[in-house]
Amino acid sequence: MEEVSSSKHSGNETKEDDTEAGEVRGFSWGAGTDGQLGTGFFQDEHLPQPLRFSAPLSISRIACGGAHSIALTCDGRVLSWGRSDHGQLGHGDLDNCGKPKFLKFFEGFKLKCVSAGWSHSAFVADDGCLFMCGNGSFGQLGNGEIQSCNVPSEVTFFKSKHVEVEEIACGMRHTLALASGSRVYGFGSNRYGQVGNIAVGAQKSCKFPELAGGFENCKVQALFANGDHSAALTDNGQLYIWGRAFTGKINYLHPRIVPSSLKFSQVALGWHHAVLLSDGEVYMMGNYRHLQHNGSASDVVRDQSFPSLITRTHENSPLPSLEKVKVLKGERVVQIASGAEHSALLTDKRSVMTWGWGEHGQLGLGDACDQALPQMVNMEEASSLATVRLAVYCGSGFTIVTR
């Protein structure tokens, strides 16, 4: 397990004041020593803490990385905060930032998608142009170089091919891009086949985008990446996975379908697990490594009424089993999220539940304990959000809930 590194700031207060008088737009907890919680304090938090944005802001989505966060507003503006040791915040420096701060680079732009990897970031403009910044040592910035960049730089490959990028997903050291026509590209670290092009499977990294095969007869709806894993979801609910094997055996060098009778609507990847949503219920592949090390029996509850959720393949390394995760009775899950080794879910009755690794307080339960099964997060402090729709997101060792 990689440790969340210490911040270069020794004090508790940040020097940024962009959101000093902002309104509460959500809550965050967990690892915070690099400012990734956006609260203005460089420390871990075991309980939900108010997350403020300058008013009036309406948040469309949050992307959480190794120790930094990116917020996309409904009008296409973008803010970032947290660790910037490789320039992943895009502010033109390497200074950690403890509060949400607008990216000046994108003044005059309207963005439609953002993603955060371990130490790199991606931004897609509404015209389909892709911009990247942060750590480029594995080619994950897609510009043919292995240098880091502290301001967003356009990935000219797509413009040269007259291809518009629709969606982006950043893993630990690789990047996936969904282009028009359901074309999936990968670049960066390819040690475990996470780029998805079997023709370059022997290469340890790809500095330029490579087209992943296997999607010629389907329409890709969304891409997902975390750790050394990659996944794609089609419009008919089929799931493709590739990269490092969840079972720790043979890696998947090209996308392959998960042969399940379920239709999936959401996917969240961790470092050694995947959380899946189907018809309001949650399922899980893989495991939490730390729970195994701590001697926990299981991180999911096997439901005997679902004996054939996944069909085993005939290969030497079968796909991992798919297990149902039990949540609150009478509540349907509407959103899922995963960090490195923890997960979170949100129900239709606004219940937030977390489970997995808890060393930095990322479960929001008031302690640093691990949890094998989903536990309710006390969101009484979020009473001001009682009449609005919530959304939950996970970084490597932290969690954010926004309205």
C-alpha cells in the first residue's frame, strides 16, 4: 500500500482565500495532509467536515485522485485543490492547495469532463479537445514525452486525427479516452495491459494514445480507471475489463466482457476491486488486500440466491466471482464510488455508507478502523443539505459528498 505523503505545509491554515467566505456545498473526510479535503486544513479528518466553494457555484461532478481533487461546475468552469508535487492541480506551480481554486488556464473555456489520477489530471473541453497536466513519467499525458507539466497542455494527437474526445478516465499511471464513434484510446503505463491494445502488450508504457480493440460491435457509454485497472460500460449494460487481474493471476492485455446476466449502470474501480451497480443493488469483484492481511473473513456477503451472477471463462485464470453487497433494507443504491481500498455508496433515501480501508478516517465513522461491510456515515452535520440531491466521490484515501 502506498502511503499518503505528507504536505509541504507545516501549518494548519492555507494561504489561499478564493473560497474563504464561500457557502457549504458538501462535506469531506479522510486523508487530508496535502489539502485534498479542501477544508483549509492540512490534516486527516475522521468525521465529515464542511467543504466550501465560493458562491454561487453549482457542482456538476468531483474527480478525486491520489491526493488531489478537481471540481467541474455546471457552467463548465473548473477548480482544483490538494497535492501538486507534479503540477497536477494545473495552477502553474508545485504548491499544495488547501482550498478549491479556479484554474486560470481555462478562463474562456467551457469544460465537459474532468478526471484525476494518482498524480496527473485530465480536462475535456466542450469542443472535444483534451488537456492534461501533472506527472508524465509513464507517458500518461499522451504528448509523446515523459516530462511533468504544471499547466494543462493539449493532447494534439486527437486534433491531428480529427477526433473529438467525449470522456476521460485517469488511473494510477495511465489514461483512457473515449472518442466519437465509441473508440477507446489508452496511454501511459502498460505494465499490466491497462492501455488495452494487445498489439503493444509487450511495451511497458505508451507515450501516445493507442486504440484499444474489442469495441467494434458495441457502443461504449463510459470509461473507468483506477490503479492498474481499466473498464468500459456499454449502452446495454455490459461491462468490459482489462489490465491487472483482480485475482492476481494472469493479466488481461485487452478488453474482455464480464459474462454476467446482470445489466450494469455504474462502475467504480479500486486498486484490487471493482464495485458495480445494477438495478439499485451493489455487487463487487476482487477484494480489499488490507482486510485479508488483517484476517477479515470477507468484504462482501455471499448471497446464495445469486449462484450464477458470473459465468467462469475457460481460460487458466477465470474472472473473479461477482458477489452481492448487502446494504440497508428497503433502500436502493443510486451511486457508487471507490478509492484505493475503500468504497462508498449513496441510496435513494440519502443514506451514505462506506466500507474497506479506514486508516486515514476515509470511512467517516469517527475512527481509523477498517470495515468489512458497509457502515452508515452520520450525516447529521449535513442537515442543511436535507432537501437537495447528494453525490459521493472517493479519492485514494479520502471521501467527498457534494450537493
